[in-house]
Amino acid sequence: MISRTPRATLALLAALHTATAAPAARAQAAPNLAPQAAEHATGSAPARGATALAARIDAILARPALRRADWGIEVRDAQTGRVLYQRSADRLFIPASNLKLLVTSTAAHRLGADYRYRTTLYGTGALRGGVLEGDLVLYGRGDPLISDRGGRRRTAVWEELADSLLARGIHRVTGGVVADDSYFEAEHLRPDWEAYDLRWWYAAPVGALGFNDNSVQVQIAPGAVGERARVSWQPESGYVEVENRTVTVGSGRPRTADLERVPGTHRIRAYGQVPAGSGTDVEYFAVASGADYAGTTFRETLERKGISLGRADVRVVSDPARSPVSGATPLASHLSDPLPKVIAPILLNSQNWIAETLLKTVGRETRGEGSWDAGLAAEREFLTQVVGIDSSDFRLRDGSGLSAGNLVTPRAFVKLLAYVNRAPEMAIVRASLPVAGREGSLRSRFTDLPGRVMAKTGYIGNVDSLSGFVTTDEGRTVIFSIIANKSGQPSARMKAGIDDVVRAIASTPAS
């Protein structure tokens, strides 16, 4: 295993796109308030079941490993609206990847299940006798699915566009490929994402044109003792060069192998030691420019298809004022899979980069600007005006939960989930939630409650969260949000505590 901070260790799970990571929590969360078995909105006395539930949850959170954390919890009966338990539910907490519930719900409401991305290929010159006299402009509008996701070939979209050119009789281009990224803003990274995180797929640059989650798969396996480790990478592209400075050491020695970007280049440097006899480590390393990466791999696909180009280098355009699309001729287009295919990896497997791309898409489609600011403004409007959440119940910095500047109350999550539970357009969100013992990030959790917990997981350093639905032993649906900040404990220990709270909810009778 590559040695790194706890949050970055999660990148080891990237082969399944199932991890999330973020800076260590600098929690501004409030200290614990006294827990309470909450009364019904009418002011009636709490039911015996709620009182029993409060006693069970309080006992769990009083365990030595859990009691120092700041806990925010709200539990509400989905049918009656009765609040069954609260602890600091109105205080702001760092939510980690529970934040993805916000962007996916906003997108489901604002864009609709039939929404698709369009990527278009334009020609800037005349077409004469199979020759395009000018450039090919690859114009992106944010499609995050141009990859091998869903079992397709990684370059399937590029091959589709190239085949469309061949069908038009185009075999030669006098110019080159222009990768036009101007549909979204030129800011590709949030300023409060930590520098180390920017190496990895979960903090890849977010633009209107990307490829393969804007990351490169790097595999590191031991070689002969004293020799370099065996390093390989996919996809094989001239965009990326990997410099191997690793060494294979004796069995049982510490594994210190890591990756870094050589400043000012597209070169990835592998360094450190790999013990003999250890397994293959798979990492997903973020590229420096998603548009350049996309344009290069597209150009290479054209060449494999027999389409020659007059210029080898790829020109990247990020400024709308410099986009060559105006006046150019559309030659081919690709439509992505519909929105449910975008939301699924965000919720099921906590894919950060797709969440951030979707946030910018919402901004562009609703406010005419593909930016974080526009996307977050649309999110705030949806949460306050449609769901009815008080604006003081959240502070937003991104779409994925990668920033520790995100703050949300458990009360807000429960109110949002109540809306998700009843609104018809939220069906695509409900269908994409991880399911206990079955799929997504809950596949290996709650194996004793298979199919009965549907919830979004979340983790960053010193933060663990889980928000969603649980079906009780009596068959009732209960909505919950559980967030722990400043735990100072291993995440596995905190998750075990959270899971026990959910089990308590599932087994406590209503009265």
C-alpha cells in the first residue's frame, strides 16, 4: 500500500471508483448539546418508542471511543413526520460526501431524468475532396461519461466521432485538433482543496471537456530485489509519461511508493520502495489539464482510424471570446447517456469529479454560467425555495464534499431526504442510493439488514457521516442523518458506532 495520509489512502479504492477523500477536517461544528427524544410538532409527549430510542442512542454515543466526537443527529418518521431523536441537529457540521445529496437532488429537479450532454465536433474550414482545410474543434459541454464507465471501450466516444468523419469522406485535416473547454469557467480547481489531494482522481480538474475521469491508472508491482518496481499505466497515450524512480526491496520492508507530478510537465514520477512479494498497487492520478488530455487522446484516435492531421500539437481554448466555434461547421455530435447514469456513480460510489462537473452543469443550464458560483447559487435556490430549508442551515463550497468549508445541519439533510422520499422527480436519486449489503458504498455494511438501509456515506479526516433511510422491524420508513466531527478516532471505529445507531433505529418499536 502506498504510504500517505488517511484521506489519501482512499485513492487505493479508485479502481472501483468507490472512495472519497478530502482535507483533514478543520471543523467549525458546534459542541454537543443534550440529546433529546423529540416531541411531535403538535407538542404532544414523546412516544415510548422515541424515549427508548433516545436511551439506546445515548448509550452508544457514550462509549469511550465515541464520546469525544461532536455528534449531530436527527431521526424522523417518514410517514408521520414525528422527530424521534435529535442531538445538535440544528448545528452546522462538516458533512463530507453526504453533500453529494444536494447536487444530485438539485440536478434531478432542475435538469430532469432525460437530460443528456452533447459533445460536438466542428470544422473551421472548407471541405474539399476528403480534405478539411482548417482545424477540428472538439467542443465539450461537460460530459463526465467519456470513459470506460459502463463497460464500454475507453475511447468509444472518440471512435464514434472519428467514424462520423470517415462517413463524410474526411481523411485528412490540414490543421489540428482544438480542445475547446470554454463552455465552463476557466477555474478548474477550488482554492481550498489541499495541494496533496490535487494529485489524485478525486480532486481532478473540472472543466467542460474531459476524458477518463481526468485521471490515469498507474499500476506498481514489485520487481527483482534491488531493481526498479514494475510500473505501467492506462490509457497508453502520448499525453502522459511516467518516470520510474522506485526500487524493489526485501520482503517485509515498508512500502513507501508514491506518485507526484513533475512541475510544469505532464510527467508522473513514481518513487519510493516496493517490498518483494507484495501485491500490485493501483492508483488513479489526476491529469494537469482535462481538455489537453481529451484533445490528445482524440487526436491519437483519429490517427489510428487513418485520418491524418497537419499539426500534431493540441491547442486548448478556455476563453469563450477566443472560441473558434462561432462560424464553424458542425460535423458530428455525441449524446451522453441520460442523467441517471451520471447521478448513479456520484451516490453509489461517491465519485467526486462527476459531482463537481454536474454542479457546473446545473449552473450553466439554469443561470447561463458553468461555474461553481452559479451551480451553488442554483443549489441554494432549490434548497430554500423548493425544499424549504432555512438558508442558515448550510454553507456550500463545492459539490462533492471535498472542501472542509462545506457546512450543513443534520436537520437540513433530513428535510431534503423527506423531499427526496415524496417528490416524483427524485426517483432517480432514490434509485442511486447505496443499499445495505447489496450495492455501492454500503455493499459491505449492514449485512444483517440487507436491503433495509439506503443511505449516502461520507468520510474525510476526523469526519464520518451517513444520511438516508432505514426500514424498521415494523416496516416503517425512518429518515436519519448522522454526522460525527472531530472524532480523533480511526474511521472504521466511527463507522461501527454510526452503524449501531442505525441498528438501534431499525429495531426500536414505534410505541
